[in-house]
Amino acid sequence: MQAQNELKASVGLVLWTLAWAASLALAKFGPRLLWDPPQQVASWVAVAVNLAVGIGWIVAFTRFLHALDELQRKIMQDALAVTLGVGWVVGFAYVVADAVGLVARDVNVAVLPALMGVVFMVAFAVGKLRYR
């Protein structure tokens, strides 16, 4: 029963993740590729859809966490905690360094989620190794 619940939650999470990524792409690239010239109403609708689908993704991720067994949930939550910590510390360190003129050039905003993704994967792998 546990494995079936975990599989169902995993499939749901994958579907919501794909839907969120598609809605993000629509919000980002729609104004340039789909409704040219850019239309503010269409762009705001795409952003609203992205937010709504994002909320659905959060619910799906919560269900996924609840479907995991206790050890898997602990490994996941530890990795998420490390990721959040790194994101906050690095993000705010960059903001402060930029505010006082220590940053010579702007960094693309996509660097932070990419960094957080790498940190999460490393922290998750470390957790899996620690508890095997």
C-alpha cells in the first residue's frame, strides 16, 4: 500500500511539475512568440496561470512528501533545509555585496535556482549515502 501511494504521489508530482514548467515557459516566451505584439492582458493571464499551477505543484509536492516513508522524508527534508539555507545565505550575501558596490557585473537571476538545484542534489545524495 505504501509503495502504491508513493507511486501515485510521484506521478502526480511529475505531472504538476511539467504543467508548471509549461506555464512558466508560456508566461516567459508567450509575449514574444505567441502574442506579438505584446499584450499586457494576455501576459498577466499567463502569469496568473503560472501562479495557480505553482500552487497546485506545491500541494502535489506536499502530498508526495506525506507519501514517502519516514526515512525518505527525513532525507528529503534535510536536503530541502540545506538548499533553503544556501539559497538564503548566498542570495542575501549577493544582495548586500551588490548594494555596497562590491559586484562588478550583474549575475543572471537564473544562477540562484541552478545553484540551489545542484545543492539539493548533492545534499540528497549525501543523505542517501548516510542512511544506507
